Amino acid sequence: MPVSWGCYQRVSSQGIAQTFEINDSHHGRKLLIATQKSTFKEALVAEITQELKGHPVYIKVIDITTLPATREADWNTIVVINIRWLLTMLPSWDA
């Protein structure tokens, strides 16, 4: 029976994302975005924050490395934008 093995390979290193906040923290809805620094991720965060900044929602953007210190109960929604991975299929062989 042929067996295929998958191997995840890191394709690029990421920088530390800048922490910033949008809107008043006293809004009832709270959105946390945990991300890494990259051109694509910064553009994605900019799109999300631009779309939501006119709404009554507090938005905080943090670097993903600080996520373990975050209390999940403090947020209505947590968005994690993590590193991209490339799936490489290795040759199959009979087991």
C-alpha cells in the first residue's frame, strides 16, 4: 500500500508585530488580533481594522508571542494570524 508523508516546512521568518488599539476599551464588544510582522499580515490587519473602526468595537492588535499571557475571557473574539506553512509531499513507497 502506498504511503505518503507530509512535511511542514517553515517558509519565512516573521518579525514582531506592533501593539496598538482602536476605539474605546469601554465598548461592549472586544476583538483581539494576535499576529506576526509581515507585509501580508499587516495588510490583512489593516483591512480588518479599517472595516471595523467605525463600529462600536474595541480592537487591540498584539504580537502572537504575547498571546499566552492573554485572558481569553476578556475578549468576545480572538483572531490569530499565524505563520504560513508549506506542505511538501514526499514520494510514496510501498510499506
